[in-house]
Amino acid sequence: MSNQESIVKIEVKKNGPLRVITDKMEIDIQGKITVKESAASFCRCGKSQNQPFCDGSHKELEPFE
């Protein structure tokens, strides 16, 4: 039996990045639950100077799908 459980959410932002959000749930020996969230945005437009991550460059472009 594991004392950790992860939840992953993926959002596709219209005319923006692919956003990956993870919630890691940790349960200690006394049963106390702690949730830690982390997120990353991945470039879809190809203009980011920080590939593969989004740096907001899409805001200056024409809308894309």
C-alpha cells in the first residue's frame, strides 16, 4: 500500500500553452494528508525562447489553434 497518490490535470488554453498541473497527496504515518501542487506550461506556438516551456510569446501572435 502506497502513502502517496498523484493527480494530474492537463488544460489546453485557447491560443495559449498546454498546462500540466499535478497535485501530489502525501499521507504520513498518523494519517495526516498534505497536498502539494506544481504546474508547468508547455509552448504550442513555437515562439518561446525557453522551449519546451511557455514564456508568454504567444500573446504577440495571431490566434492559433
